[in-house]
Amino acid sequence: MRLELRGITKRFGSFTANDRIDLTVEPGQIHSLLGENGAGKTTLMNVLFGLLHPDEGEILIDGEPVRFANSGDAVRRGIGMVHQHFMLVPVFSVTENVVLGFEPTKSLDRVDYKRATADIVRLSQQFNLQVDPDATVENLPVGLQQRVEILKALSRDAELLILDEPTAVLTPQETDALMAIMRSLAAAGKSILFITHKLKEVRAVADVITVIRDGRVVGSAEPTATESELASLMVGRDVELTVEKSAFSPGESVFEIRDLVVRDDRGLVKVNGVSLDVRAGEIMALAGVQGNGQTELVEAIAGMRHVESGTILLNGRDVTNRTPREVLDAGLGHIPEDRQRDGLVMSMSVADNLVLNTPRRAPFARRGTRNLAAVHDNAVRLAHDFDIRTTSVEEPVSSLSGGNQQKVIVARELSRPLEFLMASQPTRGLDVGSIEYVHRQVVNHRNQGNAALIVSSELDEVLALGDRIAVMFDGRISGIVEPTASREAIGLLMAGTTGAADE
Amino acid sequence: MSVTEQSVASEVSNRRVRVIALMMGVIGLFSLVVFAFGSVSSAHSSFLFNPVNLSESAPWHVGTLTLNSRLADVLLALVMIALAAETFIRRPARGVMWRFGGVAVLFLLALLIWAARSPGPSPVSFVNLTALLIGSSEVTMVLVFGSLSGVMCERSGVVNIAIEGQFIGGAFVGSMLASTTHNFIYAAIGGAVVGGAIGWILAFFALRYLSDQIIVGVVLVTMLGSLSSYLNLQVFTPFPQYNTGTLAPNLAIPLLSKIPVVGPVLFNQSGFFYLMLILIGVISFALFKTRYGLHVRAVGEHPRAAATVGINVVRVRYVNVVLGGAIAGVGGVAFMASQGQFQPNYTSGLGYIALAAMIFGRWRPSGAVVASVIFGLSVYLSYTLTSYQVPVSLYVLQMFPYLITIAVVAGLIGRVRAPAADGVAYHHD
């Protein structure tokens, strides 16, 4: 299928999310749409998939203009979408998920599961997408769930597949497998629109690259372009992809956990005997695919989750199963994974959020009453020092962009005396500029001789920041490697292959 | 799910199975100590197995069974303890709920034997088991209608806590129509319309205005309770001819109704009972075999995923909540038709017990039916045991369904999981 977008414009009030976007995808082509978060990629895809209606411009399929009233129309015209957050019913079988909404039926409205299963088996053989049709989706690993999504699109005779940030939740090996699938689909004549902000993947798989920024197409590139060329096109200026670090000279151990066991809300053991130590002047990066216990580990360290057994030592003090207040007072700085839930009170002002963990301390409070002038002055100073862009520090923090919200947290945590900084997914969802900024702050903290633990599922981030890299898989540390280790070696550890690290 | 996670998951469920096995054991021991050894060794309990009006000369008449109370209760208690031990040791992956249900029934039977014991050689009181089952089948029937209503609504993701209100509304209108037309078909239709309308109000607030479904439901129950009391005072008191009601006639199915003990319970019932049997089958089939059911379950689990494949989430929910309301409305008429007329607030919380039955039955029609039978029996026993010598308050027995439900909801019995989007408002954007 040949898809052409001509002058697509979509406005939300006074904000133009897509501004006269032109894009052509040829049959059998893998077309990458590269752009930062907030550049307008998702809006464009929603327009293309019939979930939003463009204010101007037209969509042509094989030269013929089409209008989609809803996603059903788009599906009928051969467009399939693999959403970033899978649209699968966890308790349904693979077959039930694939046929949902397009069921073959027998008499009495009965679903013809026999035929449905046969169709799935045929499709998965044709495109080399092996998956058990009777398996329950929630029991499948993420990579296989994604296959189910792709099968779902193919079973509706999709000729063009939109993959929206498909690698965000995959291990490097699963990513490689996905790329192989994409290539074989393209070879079979399917067109693929691959949305991402990851430069390596674009270069590895794309035939054509279109870069968008601030809702506009700012250029196209060949896959032979270098990463820094792509990055500067995407951001609009030259970007430092690597962070300058001073020489590594670790000191005493500041933070230590021993044989930690932590359960999740369902009572399952998610951290299963983890031991780690972080020294002064060192960044320990904790890598791993999401959901392997990192979240629970971080929550346990921050005092937000009960520790079943094991100990957490901060500067030699036992802080196991202390309240968050006590752990923070012991010198932990915490940049939480979900900043809007655990890091900020969205409806409160920037100034109040900046003293969220020190509200009772002088000079912000005196004899049990708040000193609002001190809170305000503190906020004005931090907004300046940490480059928080806001019209006023008395604005609610919810009015800030994601990058500036994160800066509020970073400013709050780094502006008080810390023994140890723990940051979880500190740059998730941020634009390249903000990522650069957060990385520089973390490295400064380390260069001053402090310890930090950075939890991230972004391999690039782990490699850029870590002085040592611990990899977590299935509740355990599957290995600790030097930052010079190959991506493949780390990838294997992320998939739970421990052999390489034990030597 | 990784191997470790699976083994951890099964470790957790193993612990739950052990806890439930211990509960079964405690119930068994309680029966042994209180019931078995609470009777003198010479006490007897006598059981009858015939409908009250059956002539003794009928060929299908079954004789009286007299048991030594202590011996019988010791045996029952031992069976319960054996079931508990078997569950504890083998930790079966399936059927734990059935074992627990079995222990619950045996417990009620042991209670009955103990309550009806006669110390001397000649029986002081008889337990007519068949009459008991027939009596409890009226409560069970209402609970089945209610829990099926709950299954319909909650599988699509809307909590219908207004079942009690739909019972009241259905009973009121049902009595009026039955009294004036003397035709229970009209009464059933009227009850369905009223129940469906109450369901529609719930759906309207929940789906259009995204109101909290529990609050809307509770408000509806409270409002209908007061409204029906008011209308009862204004209409039924001055014009009793509108609330004469009558008992729905029994339609005996030839031959089947003559089967001893179970025949009269299952096959000599009112039309409402047979309607209930049909509904059980139809709803099970519709939910788990048809395209419609697949859509309903998808909407209840992951509405956004359903919407992306073109399913109209809001419409599916409207349809199910209105249908569910109609089923509960008919349940209200059925209750009225088994009591003879309408009285204010006489459903006395059956709507909530029906919801408990739905949870105990894991949001499945078949499970809801099993739970309704157990709960119906215990509710009915608490009404009738006053005629026996029981030294404990019968309100304790009325707590039984709720105690079981708390155990279930606390996750003690197997894995109980509500539809993932149950009670969650759906924002269409």
C-alpha cells in the first residue's frame, strides 16, 4: 500500500500539534518517524488511524483520498496499529484477543474459535510470528505480547502497520527479533511506519527517515546519517550525546543493601535476595527491562514498601523499614519513577513542591507555622539555579512541561545536603535537552564525591552514566559489569543469562 | 511470566489453599464439638422427605429417616475434617471452592440434625428435608436472579449495587399487575420494565456523567425503599385490591416432579423458577460462547482495548446494565409471587446477599448459582430454625453468607478476580 499524507494540520485550541505535515510511505518500505516526545508524532498517528480528525490536509491511499470517521474505517482500509501500551485483554487467550471485534461466527452468534485458531496458525507461519494461540496473554512475556498485537493487525489484512514506540518495553534481544520481523514484513510487501525517538534503531532498520519537531517536518535523512546528525535534526541544535565525567576515584562505601527480599502488592516476591553497594564518587547504574523488580527495590529503599528480609545501610546506619521521612532525613535524595504520582503534588505550587520534603525545617517553618516568604525566596532562587521555566513559582506545578516538572524534583533533591542520590527512570518522557540537563546534574553530584544509584531501562542512559552497571533480572542481580561492556553482554544479562557475568 | 514468578504465584495460592483448608477443618471441629457432642448419646433426629400434602399411599412416598443425632453429626464432622485434610495435603489446583461449598452444606446439615434432635425415644420434632429445600428454593431463586443481574452488569464493568432496589421496584409493580390482571406474565414483564428502568438510571449516571457507581446504586436502593413505603401507604393501604397478589401457581412437570426428594424441589415450581433455570443456561452460553459475550467481557476487562477494535463500550454497558436490571426486576416479582403480596422493605438485604453470591461464584453464572443455593439454605434456615431448640441467636446464621463472602473477597479461597475494569468509569477520548 502506498500511503500519502498531504499538508496534515491538527490544532488543539491555539496550539498546533501538526503543522502541514507531508509524508509518503511506499509499499514494502520501513519509514521511520523520528521526533522527541511532544513533537507531534502521536497526534499524527492518531489522525492517520482515525482517532482524531485533521483540521486541514488529506490522506491518500494508493492515490485515492480517504476520510476516516473512526479507527474501524482505518482498519477496513488496511491500516493496522501496534500501540505503545498494548491493547490486549490480559485474561483473554491469544485467539480471543486476535479476533476481538472481528470474530468469525457460527449460528447463534457463536464465535468460531476453530476457524480463528486456524487463521492465526496460518498467519504466524506465514510471517514467522510463532505464538501459542491458546496461551493466556498475561502469561506471555512482553515480546510475545507484541507479536500478538502484530498478528491482530495482520489478521485484519493490514497493509500498513504503524508501530508506536515499539521497543520501549523490550530487551535488546527482543528488539533485534522485532527488527527481523519488521524486515520480513516489509519483504512481504507490507509498509511499516515506525515511530521512535531511539536513534540506533532508526539507523538499523529504516529505509527512509522523516524527522519532525514542534509539529513540523524538519527534514528527512538516510539511514546512513550519524546519530549526532539525527539528534541535532531532532532537537534543532547540536547535542552532546555523551556526558563529561571526571576521573573515577571511588571512596568509601556509602550505601549498601544486603540480601534484600521485597514483595509486590500481590504478595509475589519481586526482589529476591539483592545485594549492592555504592561508593562515594560513584554512579551505580541499575539496568534491566521494566518489571524485573527495580520498582519494588527502589520503593523499599525509599521506605515506601515493606522489606521482608535483608538490610539497607545508609552511611552505616540501618534504615531498613524506616518511614520515608526517616530515610530522607538520613540523607537520601530520591527522584521517583512516577514523578506525577510520587514526586510532586500536581495541584500545589512550584514553590510548595520545592520544599515538599523539608516543610518543617527552618527556615521554611518556625514554631509550627510556615514561613511563606522563605518558601517563596527559596523557589525563586532554585528556579533560577536549575533553569525551571515557569511564569511564576506560585503557579501549580501541573502547568509545567514534563521536563520542567522533573527539574523541580531534581532541584528539590539536589539543593539539600545529601549522602546518596537515588534516581529512578530520571529521564523517562523528557526531551533531549532536558535529558542532557538531568544527566549533567547527576554527574556533577557524583563529581563532588557523592554516591548515586540510577535505575533505568534505557541502555544508552545506563552506559552514559554508570561507573559500574548492575543488571537486574527476575528479582536478582544477574551481573555487575564495567561500562565498557558490550551492549550484547548487557542485553544477555537483561534476559537473565548469568553465565557471562560470573567469570 | 517468568518461571520464578510462576512458582512464587503458586506458592502464594498454596498458602491460600492451606488457609481455606484450615477454615474447613475449624468448621468440621466446631461441628464435632458443638453439634455431635452437644447432643446426648441417645438423641434422635427424624427426617421426612415428602412434600407436606403428599398422601402416604402414593407410590413415591418415602418413609421417615431417624438417625442417632450424635452418630450422624460425628460422621458429618469427620467427612468435613477429611475434606479439609485432603485439601490441606493435596492442595488441588482446582475445585477448592467446590470442597468449601460442600463443607458449608454439610455444616448446615449437621446444624439441622443437632437443632432437630429429640432427647427421648419418641421424636419431638421432625425435619421435613423436602419442605426445607422447597422453602429455601424461594430464597435461592431470588438470589439467583439477583446474582445473574450482578454478573451481567459487572462483566461489562458496571457495579450494580442497586439490585436490592430493583427487587423492591419489581415486587411493587409486580404485585399491582398480578392483583389487577391476575396474570403473572404481565407482572413479570412489568417487573422487568421497572428493573430495567432503574438499571438505565444507574447506567445513565455512571456512563454519561461518570458518577461513582456505588454511590448512585446505594442512593437508588435508599430512594426505592422510601418510595415504595410511601406508595404502599398511599396506594396499597387505601386500595388493598391492588395488593392482593396471589401465589404464583406451581406447574408440576409430569414424571420428573415425582422423583423422590428432588423432584418436588426442582420440578414442581412456579413459572419463575423455570424461567430462572432457562436464564442460567442462556446467560452462561451468551457470555462464554458468543461474540456478544466476548465483547461484554472485553469491555469489562479492558475497555480501551475494546474501543480500539471498534466496540462501542458505552453501548455495551448500557445494554448490559439495563438487561441486568430487568433480570433483578423479575427477581423482585418472583419474590413477591412466592410471598403472596408486597410489603415494604421485605427483601431485607437479599439484593446484597445476591451480590455476595456473585462474588463467591467468581462472576460466573454457574458459580453464582452454587453460591445462591448455599446462601439461600442458610438464610432460610435462619428464618425457620426458631421452631427448634437452638440456644444460639439465629442472627448468627444470618451472618453466614457475609462471613463466607468476606473470606472469599479477602482472597482466602482460590484466586478471585473481578473484571479488571469493574466499577471504573470509562472516559471516551
